[in-house]
Amino acid sequence: MTATHTPHLRRNLGSLSVSPLCLGGNVFGWTADEAESFAVLDAYTAGGGNFVDTADVYSAWVPGNKGGESETVIGNWLASRGNRSDVVIATKVGAHPDLKGLGAATVKSAVDESLARLRTDYIDLYYTHYDDESVEVGEFLTALDDLVRAGKVREIAASNISAQRLEESLALSDREGLARYVALQPHYNLVSRDTYEGELADAAARHGLAAVPYYALASGFLTGKYRPDSQVGSARSGKAAQYLATDRGRRVLAALDTVATAHDVEPATVALAWLAAQPTVAAPIASARTVAQLPALLALTDLTLTETELALLTEASA
């Protein structure tokens, strides 16, 4: 049984209140079948989590899949548990093979398909998955605003967007009185800092946006299970191995080990705690393929790193 973690640590994303760990749904319907996915979702919510992230494209990259598999699993789980109002569901638009880009008509078709798969009449947080620079920000923001007004979406957010387009979007929302981004989903972790830090993080801080970083554990590398001379059977081990080949990757692992040993926790918990302590970060995203992988992720809520430990990790990752 997973320990229950304190709900008072909830963070605000606009009108939404979310737990400090966001559960990534990319593995549902991919490396975790429906039964495993249900078990992970049950254990995550039993452990105090309430924030689940998915996208309409998950997992179209798998042979035989066409996209929407993750949303379908989550929808089936919500329906079987009858807990829709207890869970904050985030999904994304713009990358599904049949509904690419952010044209107004695409956004409006995609949301209805996501709602049907999720078996719900509203999405709590709706992200533009990738910016589509062929579309004026006014076009997709007006479409998103229509969805908010129709009650199909509660809050909107952006993933994979430049600081410049983010500024342009926020300025337009303010000027025209349209729905406004409340959060960003950047690629950000201890071995990938320049993907967020700098202009984008500065813009988020200036405008009061919360960051919900993806690849928070660098495709599993920051769990510490990938070591020199070790073989790990995982769909993502190739990516993790690339980090091991760098000086920075090895320095980060050593720093994670030092801090993890001091607190008697897993390296993954430390990596998430470092991320959660960074300015603007509300809730890192991490996925679990099995229930056994969850405790190290949920333990984030019980770990506070000292200034010295944060500095050690920050230095190792520079």
C-alpha cells in the first residue's frame, strides 16, 4: 500500500489545484497495458496524487497504434472509478497524425475526439503540444477561448513554445480578453537545463506562469538505474545511455548518489526534488510503467533538499 502524502502541498495553475508530482500518461497503452495502467493510476491517487498528463498523440509512434491510446485508457479508468472530479486531467492538441497543427478547425475537432476518448465533458488543462508558427497566435487563442467559454476546457497552457511566441500569445490574450496560458510544459531536468532556463523561464516568472516539466527524469537516466557497464532492458535505454557517455551525466549521477544516500531515498526522488525547487516549477512530470516504480516518485513530496544539496546538484549539472 502506498503511503498517503500530504495534500496541503498542492500548487495552483490558474483555477486548478494540483499535486507536486504530475503522473505522465505516455506509457499507458504503450509499455503499460490497461490493467497495469489502472494499477498505476490507482496507486498514484491513493498516494495523494491528483494530476495526470497525456496527449492525443500518445502513442502513435508504436507500430499498430494510431494515437489516442493513452487517453482511452485514462477515460476507461475514470469511468470505472467514478472519480472524474477528483483528478486534474491535462491533454494536448496539435501532434496527432490526423490532426496536426493549431488551425482553429483542427483544435475544435481534436478537443471533441479527446473528450470522447477521455469519457468526460471537460478537460482541466489543455496544452498546445507544439507551437505552429504557420498559424497566427490570434487564430488558435480564439479557438481555445471558444473552448473555455463552451465549458470544454477549464485552463489552457503551452508546450514547446519559444519565449517570443509566448510573449506574443500572452499580450494578445490580455489585449483581447481571451483565455490566457496559465502554465508551460518545457523539456527540463538536471541534464537538460538550457531547454528551459534563460528567456523562457524568465518569461514564465515575469507573467506568473507555472512550469510543469516533461522528461523530468531524462528518459529514466536520473533514476540511477543506468550505470557504466550495466544493461537495462527498457524502451528508452538508448536515450539514457547517451547521458552516461558525457562528463556532465556522470557528475550528476555522482551528486544524486551523494544526496540520495544522505536522505536514504532513491536518486529519482532527489532529481525530482531538485526540479521542484527551481523557480516557476509547480509539478515535474514523471511516468511509471509499474506500481513498483511509483514510491520513489511520490516520495518527492516528503523530501526537502538543503541549500547545500541544491547547490551541489546545480553545480554538477552546469
